[in-house]
Amino acid sequence: MSAACVLMALACGNAMADSGTEFPAFSLRGFGTIGLAHSSEDKADFLANDLQAKGAGYSRDWSPDVDSRVGIQLDAKFMSQLSGVVQVVSEQRSDGSYRPEVEWANVKYEVTPDLSLRAGRIVLPTFMVSDYRKVGYAMPWVRPPVEVYSLVPLTRSDGADVSYRMQFGEFKNIVQITYGESSADLVDSGGKVKGRNGWGISDTLEHGPATLRVSYFKSDFSVDSPGLNALFDGFRQFGPQGVAIANKYEADNKSFSFISVGGSYDPGKWFVMGEWGLTDSQSIYGKREAWYVSGGYRFGKFTPYATYSRVGMKSKTSDPGLPPPIPQVSASAAELNAQLNTILAEGPDQATVSLGTRWDFAKNAAFKMQFDHSDIGKGSPGTLDHMQPGFKPGGKYNVFSVVIDFLF
Amino acid sequence: MSFLNRIEMSALGTALFFMAGCAMADVVVVVSPSSSVTAMSQNQVSDIFLGKASRFPNGDRAVPLDLEEGSDERDQFYMKYAGKSPAQVRAHWSKIVFTGKGLPPKEVLHSQEIKKLIAENHNLIGYMDRSMVDAKVKVVAVME
């Protein structure tokens, strides 16, 4: 019985034969992006987020790894109020492979048409387009502004959420509360980042073409990486001062918090949107602030757009470390101080101007071309990663990208 | 753009309409005659079809039905009531679908089928060419 339903659902897509719906009902959908990105900085990699192993520039002249991905989603409706979804995405991982991973897997229960509960793996509602940042077709740009969207690289939460929708006059409001645990593998250090006890609340208010969104998220965050573990163990050898430094910077069950405010106005022929975000990791990763504004105009099938985005550190990017005379007396103490400062200096400080255009050339497919000019702040590598010997921080670089986004 | 709530039944009215030079589909929004909904605004209609609202103004649950993707009536409906091109509608739904927040309206291949379904269920809402309207459905919104 259910096999026949699956076959019928797959054969007919969304078509409904009669006014009653057969349960369970299944539908299969997908999305993807094929992209190439080129960076003018060949002594470091341009990445779309911190969880990618290889990017454009140093690793490859023209890299398909920055933006290419494919996602498949199975939606199941078990009863009129109970449904489930599984989404698997294949994109470049921290180990360089394209290993498919379950991005989402959750069950939703609609208590009323306005109140729904979900349990399982859910998208972390950080920024306005965070939820669908992997669906290129849904966004005007090649990728969400890197400065802003790299603030919180974790994309999903294992736990539960509640959504409540209300309407007053022409205003529509949705509140979403999330609780769960997130984790991700780090790239170079071969370690893992984990966020436990993660609470998030986001509110989206809409009126006609205008949308306003506020989001707050807090979790107990820990990073387990051999390199950092060794650094902090090293500091702890140097008495109470060393222990104080290690405790200050180690990401061991620290309170990570994030707040963002975003708005968009999209009457149809044109759009304007902007977001601002602030993260506080209470650790070596510091406090970061980022924002962007973007606008575009639709000329038939073409949508040219422009974006300005910025990220900067709000916390100190250097530390005196173990005080004199310790580093003068001990070479390893001096080495620890140097290493700590190298990592602190790696905080992103960058501004980018992007110009691009989207062309909806076929049903379910869009071509995009984007040029980014980035200006990195003094001493910082910006949002670049895998810096090679000879890399000069604080410079400028350009990225040129072409992608085809599709749905199926 | 303003909305009007009236049911056009006269052949004269249809003839005048064609004489006015509009050769393309004129799309109206319909519900079941058994529904207590009488009039809806452009925003109320587009909110339901874009998944932003799930109830009629009277509080009843609203279940939208789409015509075939690529059909004139569908393209006209979304341009007139939501101000969106087919690509914009697809992009809009991909944001909702691929975040597990909902699914697009069921697609029904023919206006005749839509009429049959709507006549039997006061929660359904659909759109069709004005010329297809008959006693099986009730018009609740018209965009000039």
C-alpha cells in the first residue's frame, strides 16, 4: 500500500487525483549548485564558510568546491497534522570529501494551523537566509555575504522547536523557539566544535513587502582541537598566571551568544535587504560583529545586484600573555605567547563590495555571475583561510564566481 | 490596485470585456458556494497562496489549489495578486520547502477539476479564468 503511494506520488509529483489525500503521502525534491570561483589571492584560500577544507586561491585556481553542492529532500505526510522531512546534502566537508550528510531530519506536529512543534534535526535560525543558505536558487546572490554568514558556521540543531504564527490586521508574525545541540568538525586542527544546551528565539514580522527579523541564540560551546588543547595545556604549566590565560581563552563550556537583526523590502520589481549580527564566544574566538546591505532590480529575467558587507573584531586581537620575566626566561613560554597572539590576530577584519547578476534562463535554473572586491583590515587575514608562507595580511583580493543554481 | 467583489454572470458583460481589448486570461479567485467567505483582499489571497496564512478572513482553514505550472492562468494569477514572476514564486517556495516549513499548494491540472473539488469542500480556494466561472464556485476576489 505505501509502496504504491510512493510510486504514485513520485510519478505524479504534486498532482491530486481526488479531494481526499491518501496517507502516507511522499514527495521527493532537490536543489543544487554547480559553481566555479577564482580568487586573486593565491597564498590563502577563499572559503564560503569555516567548515570547508579547500577553497579558491591557494588550493585551486578555479575552485568548484566553494559553492557546489546538491541536496535531496523527502517530505512525508503521515496524517493531516503529522509530517516528516529528511534532507541530505552533499557539499565539500572539512575533510575535503563530498560525503553526504543529513542536514535535516525531523517530525512536525501541527497542533493548530498556527502552532507547530518539531523534533529531530532542525535548521539553526541564525540569519535571515540561514535556513535556506544552501539553496542557491532561493537567494539573489551567488552566496550569502561571507562576512556575516561566517559568524556562525553551525547550521543545524538536534533537539526541538516550537513555531507560533499570529496575524493582526495586515501584520503577520512568526515566533520560533529552538532548543538543541549542534556540532561540527573543524578543518585544519582535526577537532570538533560542540554547542550544548542551545536556546534560540527568533521573531519575524511581515507587512506586505516589508520584513523585520530579530534572532537571539545562546549555547554552551566547546572546541576540542589537538592544537588548542596543547596550547592551553602549555599555559597551565606556568602557575596561576598561565592557568588564568588558559581559562580565559579556552573554549570549554563557554557561553556562546549571538544576536542578529535583519530587514528586507521586496515589492517585486526590486529589493533591498540588510542584516547585522554580533557573536560573543568568551574564548579565543573573541567577539565579532558583521553586517551587510544589499539591493537589486529585476529587469525581466535578469536581476543585477550589489552588496556591501563588513566584519570586524570587537575583542582584542592581541594579548601580552605570560608576563615578564617568564617569556625571557623560558623559550617555551615565549613560544606560547607568540602562538596565542598569532591565533588572536587571525580574527576576521574585512569589507567587501560585491556586484553580480542573476539570470533566470530556464525553468528551475538560474545562472549567476558575481565579482567581489575585498579589503582586509591591518594584520588580519580577513575571511581567508589556510594562509601559506608569504601571505601578507591586511591586503586586498578579488573573487570572481559563476554558478548555476537549480531545483528538481 | 483595488479589489471588487461581484459575480459576473451576463454574456453581455463577457462580450464587453473582450471588446475592451483584453485578449489574455482574466483570473478570478474562487471558493465553494458553501463557504461563508464573501470577499477577500489581494493581500489575503496572496498570503494564502504563498503559505504565509492558512486561514480565511472568517477563521476557517484555507487550502489553496494551483493550476498547472506554466499555464497562463497561473502566471497571471501570481503576477496580479502577489506581484511575482514564476521564477520568484519558485524561489519563494524553495525557501519554505527546503527549510521544512511547508509545501506548495497542490497542483490540479484542469479548471474543471478545480471546480469539482472546490464545490465539494468549503476549505479550498482556487483561481481560474473568469470565463470558467459557473454556479459550482463563488468569486471572492477580482483584480482589474
